[in-house]
Amino acid sequence: MITVVLGLQWGDEGKGKIVDALSPDFDLVARFQGGPNAGHTLVFNGEKHVLHTIPSGIFGESKQNLIGHGVVLDPITFAREVQKLDQTGLDFDSRLFLAQKVHLILPTHRLLDAASEASKGRQKIGSTLKGIGPAYMDKTGRNGLRIGDVQLPGFKQRYEELRDKHLQLLKLYEVQVDFRLEEEEAKWFDSLEVLQRFQTVDSVYFLKEKLHQGKSILAEGAQGAMLDIDFGTYPFVTSSNTATAGVCTGLGVPPQTIKQVIGISKAYCTRVGGGPFPTELEDETGERLRRAGGEFGATTGRPRRCGWIDLPALQYAVNFSGTTQLTLTKIDVLNDFEEIKVATAYRYQGKMTEHLPFDLSAIPVEPVYESFPGWKQSLDGCEAFEDLPADCCRFIRFVEEKLAVPVRLISTGADRTKLIRR
């Protein structure tokens, strides 16, 4: 059966660590959507590793890993990831599989992304400029190139036709972008050779066989539920289905194979880029959260916007993702706060509501908070829920009671060992 791990906020919830920690219990880890804007950070043995495309189960040396066809892959970024893994001495060539239907990000996808974002001025959505949106547009427009196409006759011609189309589209944007296309193209074609190191599969047959054999599969998402193209804070969203529905379409598995959904939330909230953020703190408290949590993007290095945990938004994400259990991460970031707040409702157009408004991107809401005393102590040495300070336990119980979903995992630090199973 399949267990799903996904973020319930705007990404950066710590999915990589949780997948890494859970992967020993599974036979295969499969990434089901998103692109190289993902930055899944894993810390162990005193070292930090950041993965962008390769599943976070890759460090489990006996585990198989699959990049599913819901992902869009930049060969250049992928080649860099492979090179960094090679430097660790990890043996993974026989354990990493690529779905044939994974769409490729071309250099001109990145060029279009940069031009589109630059043309928006103050209306920027906060794109990471990795070419992901344009790649998904070509996918739905039936123009894209896929990993399985690389070895087919006429691939170079198809590439050139799509590139030339992109260059024509570029003329619609009256902006100048610093981009060395010939240099990037050369790197791109060189990087295609790295793809040949790994076995490509039809993920429908591949995963059907694994499930038939009774293998357990951990499906890993990227970004967060509130960035879902359909259910997120549109248009400030990513270009794929980041929640549970994306598992079926991104891996090619039927819904009845999904056994449980582990939703991950920070004990507070962050967001990168533009878009609504009801509990954002643009003050010293927000800066304290940013500094204490090291809230800078693993992929871009951009400072993240920070605020208190938002239960109406979390409840909404829990509802449409079918979350069966919760994981709270980075709770240790709150160790030194005298007061901790939780948004339980919104004031919206003169009324109180616990629902997320359709027009949140156009009409701001005012969060309504409940306050809790901080625990003002380190969580080092806490190995069970009962070891946590009483005020910390009270905070966790309040969150799970309001959401009606149990908190089963609690992350008390960056290292893979700092995880309480409840």
C-alpha cells in the first residue's frame, strides 16, 4: 500500500527530513510532482544535504527510489544533484528509477520564466525562475518533451522546434533578460548523458508490480497544499497538484492503493514569494522566527516570510488532502518565545469565519488568535511526548483537537534523530 507525505502549508515544512526518517519502513520512495524549485534538506552525521528532484529516500541504501511522471525535470539541475551524491560515496545507480513520461525543462523554459516574471512588475508571483511553470504549460499544451523521447529518432529536431517556439513567445515580453542560451543549451545536452545512467520505467507497470508483490511505497510531495494549482491561493501557486490527488496522476496508481496521508506543518508558518499570508508578522517577532528557524530558502536562499500557525488554512488543507495524521516540525524554534499564538479564525468583511475565503488573494483577512504561554526551555533530551514541557504538550494537543487529526510525529531539531514518534 501507499503512504503519502505532503506539506500542508506553503512548502518548506520539513518534508525531506520526515521522508528520510520514515523511509527505512518502506521498500520504495516515489516523488510524485513538482520541479527543482523543491529544496528538501536532510541533516545527519553533522552534514546537510539538499535534494531538488531526487527522492529523499535515496540515502536509505537498501531503498529503491522513483521520480514519477508528475515531476518536471531539469537535466542540468539533476546532473548537479547526481554529482553531489557521487561525492558522498553513495551507491545509488541501481536504486534510482526515472519514469519515461517525466517532462523535461528546457533552457528556454527558464528564459521564458524569467521574462514572464520580470514583466509583471509589482504583480510578481514569486517564481523561483526554474522554468517549471512554462514546462507544465507545454505539458498541458501537448508540446512537451519527455525523458522517453531522448532516445527516439528526431529528438534534436523536436527540441529545436520547441526552442524556436519559445523564442517567438519571448518577443511578447518587452523586457531584457540576461541569459546565455548557447551556453545553457550546451550544458543541457551534456546533462542528458547523466540520465542514461539510470533505468527508465513505465511507472504504471512498475508500481503495479511493486504493489502486487506487497511492497510498501512512500509517496513524497514537493511544495505544499496551499500552493496546489487548483486548491491553493491562486494565482500565487505552483503549477502542479501538490496534494493527495497528485499522487494518483503523478505516479499512475489508483486511489484505493493509498492507505494513509501524513500531513506536515511547521509549529508556526512561513511562505516564500508573493501571495496572501494571513498570519504574517512583519515585525520583530517575525524576524525572531526567521532567525531562530533559519528561514532562508534551500533552493533560492531567499528569506522566508514568517508568522504564527494558521489553523483555518491548515483545516482547509487537511480537508482536501485527506490527511489522516499530522507531523509538527520545527517546534524547537519556539523554545525561547514567552508567548505563542495560534490563529483560530478570520475576521472577513465584518464577520467571523473559520473558512478560507475564495478571494483571499484580493481581500485581506484579519486573523483571530488564541495565546499560549511559551515553555522557555530546550527540548534536547526529549525522546517521548511525555518528556516535552507541559506548555508544549498543551500547544500540540490544542492543534490536533482543533483539526480533529492526531499529531503522531514531532520534530524537535534539524537532525534526523530529533524526532518524537507518538
